[in-house]
Amino acid sequence: MKLIGFFLFLIMFTQSCVSQNATNKHFEPGKIWKDTDGKHINAHGGGIYFEDGTYYWYGEHKDRSSIAQVGVRVYSSTDLFNWKNEGVALAVSTDLDSEITKGSVIERPKVVYNKKTSKYVMWFHLELKDQGYHAARTGVAISDLPTGPFHYLKSYRPNVGVWPLNFPLKNQETQKNDASLEWWTPEWSAALVEGLYVRRDFEEGQMSRDMTIFVDDDGKAYHIHSSEENQTLHISELTDDYLDFTSRWVRMQPGGQNEAPAVFKQEDTYYMITSGLTGWAPNPARSFSAKSIWGPWESLGNPARGKRAEVTFNSQSTHVLPVEGKENTFLYMGDRWSPKNHIDGRYIWLPILIKDEKPQIKWMDTWNFADHNAIQP
Ligand code: DGJ
């Protein structure tokens, strides 16, 4: 009898824990964030796609190391506070010959929906197994459902054999010192700005590491990625099915060392948040605005404000979410990496205020949209 009572208590206790998890009403940046099963959410370097009242959060499933052992995980939510684990959206392959075999590196997955093909399209930064970060490729997968399963299609070094739209004709010719310059010399920096690596990678395709996807109001999609040995961002138009590159692309901030791009749009202004280049360690975020996705992009400085702003509250950008049904409400999604034990990485979600046409992100220990509306200018 006592045993039955104990089991009943256990069931009730477990249910109450689950229901507590299902009723988060605030964001608590940097704290353990449990899903509706009571487990810390495992969706790092993530992005969010919204459809029919449901948000889907895709991110890297991490273990102790950051090497892909599982793939891309997806969670769903109707309120952004409480997330249900929907499983693995894109699984690593058991085929050793696959580019996404277990042991490859799969980072920063971003999912968009293509109205013309009725397919969900996932792009992600791909590094091939046992090659460190040398391959510098971007991979694409598709699915019929937002929760997957996504089927891997292929990977690219983008823009093979095409010059950027904003590249002077004179820079297209190989310069006499192209092969001999030493890194970090003033001559190297000048040559980099003038396209040293664009020329080097012209035939094989441009490097693509940290990346994001942005879909504009007219349905055109853009792939934005760190290239040229992480020194310069590239913005490339995707084809109508979102599965390939159209050959229209520009360089942004040559030599600016931007990683972790996240793009959003308010009315007719495009904004971009990025980080500097310090591996897993945090650094001051950067922000930019432009009247066209092709630029010119104006540099607006670090959007973080207040305590620990100099390290972006110990986070690195991954996505900016325009919150549905809330005008001018944008959510900064950042990762607080935990390189000694990646599974313990935390999520830093904070509201973005746009003040005088500049994004600002302020730290809050705990917040929700009601608080956020109260602090809007
Ligand atoms: C910083 C990037 O933003 C991360 O996504 C990851 O690629 C690390 N570098 C690897 O050092």
C-alpha cells in the first residue's frame, strides 16, 4: 500500500514539474532553460521560423564537444517561453562518405519556407569530418514539414567564377604580390581589402563559414556569410527555390572581421548584428544599417548597453526574430558558448530597441514582452 502511495506521489510530483516547465512566463537570459520535458534546450547557434501561430527553433545539438554527433534539433512553441522538443530535424548520416557524416561540423542552421516549391529549406555552415574548419562550406537540406525530417541535398563554396557586384575591374587581375604576402602585415591588410582572397578563391568558390539567411518582403532570399578567411562578409542572392546561388553577390566590410551575422528589417531599413572574430570567446557586438540589402552598410557600433556590454553580455549573435503580432518588436538571440562542455551553452535572448535608427540591446535578468513594452521609448 505504502509503495502504491509512493508511486502516486512520484507521478504527481513529476507531472507538477512538467506543468511548471510548461508555464514559463519570462525569459531568464543565461539560466538553464528547460524544455517541456524538463531538459536544458539543446539548440545552439539557432534560428527561428514562424508559421500558423507556432515558432520553430532549430539549433545545433551539442554534446561535450561541438562536433556533430546527432544533427540539428527542432523545438516548437506558441509563446516563445515554453518549448517542446520535436526531435532531430536533420540527422547526421551514418554513411562515412556523406558530407554530413557523424563527426562533421554542422553550425548555425537557419530554416525558411519557399512558397513556390512548398518546401522548408535549411541552410547551415558545414565543415567536413576531420578537416577542422578548412572546408568552409554551406550546406542545404529540404523537408515537407517544419519539424523535418530534412533531406540533405548538397554543399557549396558559393559564387564559383563570378565577381562581386561591388568589385572594381582593376581588382580582378592577379596582383604581383598575391602569393607572397605575410599575414597581419599592413601590405597584407591592404591587399585583403582589394580582394586578395576573392581572387584566390574565384575558381573554386568563396569560403563560407558563419552564416544566416534573410528573406525579404518580396520573397527574395539572401545568404549572408563570413568569407575570405573570416575577414569579410559576403551577401549573396539565392535562386527562387532558395536552393542555389544566382551569382549576384557583394562584399561587405572588407577586412572588417565580422562573424555571426543576423539580419532584420524595420520598415525600409535593413539592420545587421554581427560579432568580432575571437573563436568561442565573446567580444563586442557590431551593428549596421542599410537602405538596400546590397548596401552600402553604415556601421553603427556596439548595440549592447550597460554592464558587460563590452562582451555583449557574454554572448554571440545567432538570429534576430521579428516577434509576430508585436509591431517593432525584435528579439536578439545570442549564444553564451561553453567550449569546455558545449551542451551547457546558454541562450541570451533580449529585446532590441531601435532608437534614432540604431539598434540597442540592454541586459535584463528576467523579462517578458510586457516589461519590454514598458521600456520602449
Ligand atoms: C565562432 C563562430 O561564430 C562559431 O559558430 C564557431 O564556428 C566558432 N567560431 C568556432 O571556433
